[in-house]
Amino acid sequence: MRQVPRLGLDPSAVSESEARTAAREVVSRLAENQAERIGVRYSSIRIGGQRTLWGSCSPLGTLSFNWRLVLAPLEVLDYVVVHELCHLRVPNHSRQFWALVERHRPHWRRQRDWLREYGPELLAFRPHAPTRSVATNGASG
């Protein structure tokens, strides 16, 4: 069954390149601000185009995020950043992990629910490729 678009995203109005740059800037700022509060350090941030994930955390401290998060409400992006930072302290989804998330984002369920409702549409979103003009070299022949 085909999903009915509800987010109103216009594929011709979004540049993936610009969205990736914006995602890196926002995620970096959020991660820098929140890492100290949570009491963790990360090694690097990666922005990708994952088909099924919003974020992940490697054992070496690399935080990876889907560029499409920048198209979601800021509170949702913030929740995913905090979620992954919490994994640096608790590398699973145990009660201890969720208690840590709750301590730093008491209303995290709202953002998780938003992702559950609108996430499939956002993950499926593909901006139109920029149109390129075809240059001719002037040769005839």
C-alpha cells in the first residue's frame, strides 16, 4: 500500500547537499552542547543517507545521523542526538538507557511517536537531482 504524503515536502525545493550541510551544523551544535551535560565524549559525527536508521553510535564514539532529520521538527532531531549520546554511556536499550534519556529529555516519547508516524515518509523522501545544463564543445560533425 502506498503511503499518503502528509509532511508536504517538495522534492524540487530541497537540495540534499544543502540539507546535509545544515544537518551537520545543527547536529554538531546539539551534540557539543549535550555531550557535556550527559557526561560523554564522542570522536566524530557522520551525516549519511541511511535507508532505515535515524542515528547510530559506534563503539569508537562515532555518531552517525540521517541527513533527513534536518527536515523534521528540531525537537525530533534533538531527541535523536540525545538518544545517540546516551548510548555512549549505556550501549543498549535497557531500562537504564531509557532512564538516562528520560533524565535529559523528559518528553522523548513525543519525538519517538513523531518518528513512528512520519518517519517512513521522511526516510522515503528523495529530493530531485539538480538539473545540469549540457555544455557543447562547439564541434560539429
